[in-house]
Amino acid sequence: MASATSLALPYLNRELSWLEFNARVLEEALDDRVPLLERLKFLAIFSTNLDEFYMVRVAGLRRKVAAGAKQYAPEPLTPPEQLEAIRERVNELLGRRRRALRRELLPALAQHGIEIVPMDALDDDERARMAGYFETQVFPVLTPLAVDPGHPFPYISNLSLSLAVDIRDPETGKSHFARVKVPRSLPRWVGTGRGHRFVALEQVIGTNLGALFPGMDVERWYTFRITRYSDLELGQMDQPEDLLETIEQQVFQRRFGEVVRLEVQREMPESIRQLLMEELSETESQYVAPVSLRDLHDQDDLLELGDLMQLASLDVPELRDAPHTPMVPSAFREGRNIFEAIRERDVLVHHPYESFSASVEAFLEAAANDPQVLAIKVTLYRTSGDTAIERALTEAAEAGKQVAVLIELQARFDEANNINFARTMENYGIHVAYGLPGLKTHAKTVLVVRRDFDGIRRYVHLGTGNYNSKTARLYTDVGLFTCNPQIGADLSDLFNSLTGVSRQIHYRRLAIAPRNLRARTLQLIQREAEHAKAGRGGRIIAKMNALVDPEIIAALYEASQAGVEIDLIVRGICCLVPGIKDVSERIRVISIIGRFLEHSRIVHFANGGTPEYYIGSADWMPRNFDRRVEAMTPIEDVALHRGIQLVLETCLADNRQAWELGSDGTYRRRQPGNQTERATQVVLSKHPWGDATPRPARKRARTKTI
């Protein structure tokens, strides 16, 4: 049998795979089984997802094209081919978004009294209200910026919505171009005073432009919006002396990144489009391409659809998902001392089905208030100004405990939040560190050192999600509480390497990136292949956010050829191609999209009848294995294995929220048919560790070969 590594590696393009993930998000906006305002929410999420995709991924590809970068295996497309394929697919998705909004969502919302109406649809009372609102709330914050020999083309901020205004001087007959920014400090949707009836803020401004240009004739106006390159570039420079200051400077410079996308109102005339493209293309870098027609999007007449999230949050219960109340983990109920509970046995928690505040936050609060606790150490990747976590850490420091916080300043688009959090921590005398040179710290870990009745003991939390109470209500994640001495010792070694000077390589139980996580993962996959070859069967189930790494994909192909049955639950990007004869015919891939964002990373290996389970912070991507600090821990308490297995089986049995990836690279939504509908997140909301009720086994699909 030919090895996968001896063939051209079947590999789906990363960027196109991400677009297919976002297409699945958009499909939730079109699914009439989803409550109406939740559908509007998914359309808004699709739009903000696409913004970030252009700010980072498309922006990076444009720079590669301008620099003449080459194609590297196993990537099937050159950078120019990728950009062209992205443009075509995005145009299809934007057309679908427009039709979804105009033909389905807005008419359906109007039937429930929720409307976005133009100014000319208002009655006299509503117009009077809008006029008063403009005069008192809007007009004072507007700044009209004309373009002429005495006024250069103004700076346009990233993702800002603007009006392009065509003005004529009635005395000279000369035309002028002006730009008016739609202020982000005001609500995008202005209530008319009649129920849930709104006017877009740009409509209010456009109708009253005469007040901004007295004595001039406002001929016409159109909306436009730009997207700028917004990635940080620390990887391209020597390690800075002051990482905090350097990142602050780069966050500031981000606002001046080159324009990579220009969105314009569909009716905007060619002359104004050309003016915008010319003025927005000025750059001093030879590696930055000018704005062209390929960077122009004109699919919509209503721009900045991420703002629809404001309407999706309207308090109309019958149009939204039922409220979700997390359960208190059984181990922590009835006011038990949290350290006693962990000392008794390991505890797994599953968010948001089980409470983050009653587990992770309670753990930190108990550590802060317990006089027997000597030290607290924590890694923070995405902060949110969490009062409970911040309060626990600062109270612990004020109580004289040793507190060390590793804050990752480079968490994309959360840099400013993390910088502010770091300064707050330092002001309380907390030891703040920023990690290792050239690496992002992405591990989710807490270490509490406590003086117990029988000596010093380490209490540990390792999770798959950030210590962020906001995302803990929206993301599915799992976490392990343990006082296992070897895991605790490993975590001490990890923190010492992060806050001090260390070349720690060997760990007892944890697998740590970039030291040994890749090697350990490959070894586990290869071990499963050896079991299959020896007739002991072979089974891998892996749940993650993204699967990109070519070496891991090649190992999975080889395991499939050896006889290992492999199920992958990959929410987003998946570059592996399942179902190819003699290569990946034993591999199946599904993606689950729903109310909560699937974020947990769980791996199961059958191991010849002695099953092993792991959870961790890393997806199977090159950056996670090679350029980040990640932690993966085994779940050693056998009593916990059944719950994790049920969670994985619940995902695999999903016939409502799951999409199957075919060998042609296309995702197809599963349908319940004549079976009982089983939606993963509905089941887990009732049974956080899976429903043990027997159910018909789902056939393992065999997809067509390519």
C-alpha cells in the first residue's frame, strides 16, 4: 500500500477552508429553525468574521503577491491564485448575505414589528423626532472634511463607515468631494419612537447634510468603508527591549496600515469609486499593492452589517434562544471547600453548560481568601476586564501572597485590553511577565500552591479556553482541576520557564509546545497505527477548532491506511481531505455550528483497549506546535473517561448542527430524516457530560473518491 507521504499530500487550501466555515455561519442566518433574532446575530457574526479575515489573511496574501512570494508544498494554490479564488467565493457569499437580509430576515422581522426604514418612510412625528435628534446629538460630533487644493484627502480609519458627499458651489458651479465620518460613539440604529422601528444613522446624517455645508448644494451622497492591514509584525524584528511598549506602538501604527478592501454602496457612481481607489492607494512600500477593482466590494446598499448585533440583542424573548442557565458542577455544590473537593478526586468542568463562575472563578477566589494559599500563578491570553478574576488576583497580592501573571500581549485584536490589564496588575504589585521571545503564550493554566495539613500541595486548573467570563458563556470549553503531583510539578516547571530563564525540555505528564507537543501528538497517532497493524484495532477521535499542520495530516493519512478509524470534529479550518481511496477512506470529518462557538480541544486514542484522553489549548496548526506555548494534559482519572467519551459520541451522533466534509472539499449539512433530531448543544445543555440513553448507531459514511 502506498504511503500518504509518498504521494502528493491531499490538502485543502487554508483560506478557502476558512471561507467555507464562515459560509456555514451564514447558513445559520438562513435556517428558519433558528429563532429570528438569532439568525440576525449569525449574519452579523459572518460579517465581523469577514472583516478580520481581510485585515489579517487577505492582507498578508496581498503582501506576498506584491513581494513575489513562492508557493510551498503542500499548498495547492499560488498566492495570486488564492486571492482570485477568495475574491470569487467572497462575492458569492456577499450576494447570499444580501439576499438573506433583504428577502428573508428584514421582511420576517417586519412582521414582528422590527423594521429598518428609510427617512422618506417616516411620518411627520417621526421626522420631527429625527430632526431634533440630529440637531442635539449628531450634529455636534460631525466633522465635514472637504477635498481640494487646500484640504488633502483625509485619513480614513479602519472599518469606519463614511459618507462620500458630492457638493456643488451654486455661485461658481464647481463640484467638491467631501467625507463625513459616521461616528461610532452614537448608536447605528436610531429609534423613531414607534416600537422597534429604526433608521440607520447614516440616513439621518445624509438627510441633514445641508446643515454641514451651508450655502452649498448637496448633489448626492453614498456610503463607503475601508479595511486596513492590521496584523502585528513582531516576528520580523529582533526581540525588543520593552515588549509592552513595542506592542503599544504597533497597535497605534495599525491604524495606518495599507487599505486592503474598499466596500461601497451599490449605487455609487464610477467617478467616486475611482477617486476613492486612487486616494486610498498611496503608499511608500514596494511590497504593498494599490487598491484595485479586485479589492472593491459593491454587493450591498447597507454597509457595516456587524452592527446588526445591536438589533439582534433586542429584548424580544419569542424571537431569541431561550435563556441558558449553567449548572454548578456537582463536585462543587453545597458549599464544599473547593480544595477538599479537588483533593478528593480530579474534577472536569464543561462550559458553558457548567458554570464558569462556580468553578474557575470560585477556584481563584478561594485561593485569594484562603490563608493557607502561598502563591497563585496564571496565564492569561484574552482578558475582558473580568472583575472576579482581577479582584481575586489583586486581593491575593494585597494579602501578601505571591501572585504571578503571564499576560500574552499579542492576542490578536485584544492587545489593548491586555495592555491595560497588565498595567492594572503591576499597580497592585503583582509580578507580570510577557512570555518567551518569539512565542505567544496560549496555554490556559492556573497553579495554586497551598500549605495543606500534610505538607505543600499544588492545585492546578488546565483548560481549553481563556480565563474570560464573557467568552465562557458563549464558547464550549472543558477544564481539569487536579492536585496530581506530577502535573503540578510540570506546571511549576512551565511557569518557571515563562517567568524566568530556562530551557526546560522534559515534562513528566504534560505535553508542552513548542518543546514536545508535536512529537507527542505524532507518537500517539503512530502508536494507534501500530495497534491497528497488530490486529488490536485502532480508533482516534479528535475535536478541535482547526486542522492545518501538514505533518499531522500526513500521519493521519498513514494511520487511516494502517486501519485506524478516525473521526475528526473540526469547527473551522480543515485542510485534510477525508474519504480518498487508499489514503483517507477511514477518516471522517464533521463541523458543528450552533448557538455556542465550539472551542474545546479533546483527543481520544483507543490504545489497544487501554483508552487515553487528552485536553489542551492547541489546535493542530503549525503555529500552535511551533510558535506558541501550549499545554496538553492527559485525563488520568478513569472515572472521568466515560463523560468525555459521551461528549465526543454526542458530537458524532449530531444530525442537526453537524456538517460533513466530503472528499470533494464540500460540506453538506446533516439532516435527521426519520430519526429523532439530535443537536449536540441542546443535548449537552441538559446533560453537560453527554446523554447515556441508548440510540441508533450512525453509519460511518463513505464519501466519493477524488
